[in-house]
Amino acid sequence: MSRRIIKTDRAPAAIGTYSQAVRVGDTVYISGQIPLDPATGALVSGDIELEIRRVFDNLRAIAEAAGGTLAQAVKVTVFLTDLVHFAKVNEIMAQYFPEPWPARAAIGVAQLPRGARVEVDCILHFD
């Protein structure tokens, strides 16, 4: 099965030894996204709602670069430095992912790259 690297300028460039996403067959593995502005590379900070939206905008851009949409998400993992923001993630996620909802895990962590408060990764499957 062939492997294809997915890359778009509409999402932040990788800041380490990883790809924005990798497609293997009918499955796309999108790397964790933090609230980086793709145009500037700067961390969006100060308002947790803006940070969460930036993360989901980045995920959406990568999904579209792979030829799909977030409607094809089958698994989402959310990392938060403070689980008090989980309700806001739920509220905003419902605006980006249609029903039926993907499987999901939410994990409280001590730290995220660049001091981000939220990171989300995603797996898409194309039928």
C-alpha cells in the first residue's frame, strides 16, 4: 500500500520531524495541531475559543488538502492543559464535525508544544 504525504500552506508547517498528514490507502492520519496561525507561524493565544477554532481550522485545511472533509473523521484526540476548557471544545467541535460524531479521547496534559493550551489530532477514513 502506498503512502502519500499531505502538505498545505493553509495550515502551519511542521515544526519538527513529522508531516502535516500521511495518507495510507483510504486512511489519513493528521498530526496534532496546536493554535498556530499558518500565515505567521505565531501561536494564537489569550482567548481559548480563538485557540480552539484555530486548531480546528488547521485540521480542516489539512483534511481538505487530503481531498476530504472533517465529516470523514473517525477518531479525534484532544489534549488540554486544563480540562476546564473541555466544554468549550465540545461546543466548538460540534460546529466543525457533523453527526455521526467520530470516536474521541480527551486527555489532560501538563504541557504542550510552544506553550499551547490545546492540541488535536485526527484520523480520516475515505469510504
